[in-house]
Amino acid sequence: MFSAKNVTRVSVAGGIAATALLLLAGPASAHVSVQPQGEAAKGGYATINFKVPNERDDASTTKVEVNFPDDHPLASVLPQPVPGWKIDVARTKLAKPLEMHGNTITEAVSKVTWTADGSKIGPGQFQQFPLSVGQLPEDADQLVFKAIQTYDNREIVRWIEEPKEDGTEPLSPAPVLKLTAATGDEHGASAGKDKAAADAKAATASADTSDTTARALGLIGILVGIAGVTFAVLAGRRRSA
């Protein structure tokens, strides 16, 4: 039989174990993250979703701010409307202009803010906030977006810690967008060259076909003409006879 002392020891040990599990599971249980719809290829454009879960049982999320990286600025950021949320896109002047599709870009998006306007993210819920972004950098493997989540009880949670070199997840990790290797489809120049080469090849093949057809028709015409002359000569001889 267990003594009172043994029961107490078991209770304390169980409480410590449960607390340890909660502390370990808490930070990694849910946080603001970014996920692409399809692939986010270097040098291309992508549609991405910021997934915002509600981590509180007694409060709702009413505001989400996402700060864009200034070391790899994105000139094109188009938000998809989200019912019940007001969207604000802030832009900033670039210290070094970007060249994009033959145009000089002097501004880039610095922050996108979603503010509840008739809707909230309630306890036990999450909301996705879609964006179309580009042109993605060609010299980076990932983009880090620092996010700030505000609750209706005025609590503010900052998801701003960058990934650690040893691979472990920080307590308040910032959303990280992984970039995949570029393909020919994301580069307009190479795609244009391939299309031009294909068009030239098709045009050459069409010209060759047309030339061959013309020669064949000409030869048929000559044979028909010879046959007509021969028929006329033979007919004339028969009448003379």
C-alpha cells in the first residue's frame, strides 16, 4: 500500500512533469507562419498565406502586422481582400533602386497591416491572410517576415525572432518563407529566347512545307499540260486519217 508520503511524492513528480510538458509544448504549439500556395521560386512571383492562430482562451486577435525584409525588398505586394478585415499597405523609399522588367523601382513594401473591421480571430480559431508577392530575390534561400499580433485585451505578441544557426526554434519565431530553386518558367528572358527559337523553327518548317507544296503543284501542272498537248496531237492525226 502507498503511504501518504509516497502519494505526495508521486503527486509532486506528476505536477513537475506536466508543467515541463506545457513549457516545452507552449512555444511550438502555434505561431504566426507563412506558407506558399504552390512554390515560391527564386526570381519569380508567388502567392503566399500568413497563417495566424489564436493562442488565447479569453481574448481574440484584432490586428496583425507583417514587416517585410529590407535586405531583399519586394516591389510588388498585392493583398487579397479578407472579409471583415481592413488592409493597409505601407511603402518606403529604397536606398538603392531596383531594376525590374526594364523599369527602375524606387519604392518597396515595408509593412502590411490587417485590422479587424467586423471580424476577429476567436479562441480556438485561425485566419489566413493571402498576398501575391514578387519579384522574389535570386540570391537568397529564405525571407524572414517579422509579425506582431494584437489581442482585444491589448496584449501584444511579437513573432520577431530569426531562425537560429543550430536549427532549434526560438520562443517567438518570425515567419520564414523558404525559396526554391529557379526554373526556366520564372525567368522571362530565357523563356522569351526559347519561345523565339521555337517560333523561328516553326516558321522555317512552314516555309519549307510551302515551298515543297508549290514545287509539287507546278510539276503536276506541267504534266497536265503535256498530257493535253499529246491528246490534241493524237486527236488531230485521227481526223486527218
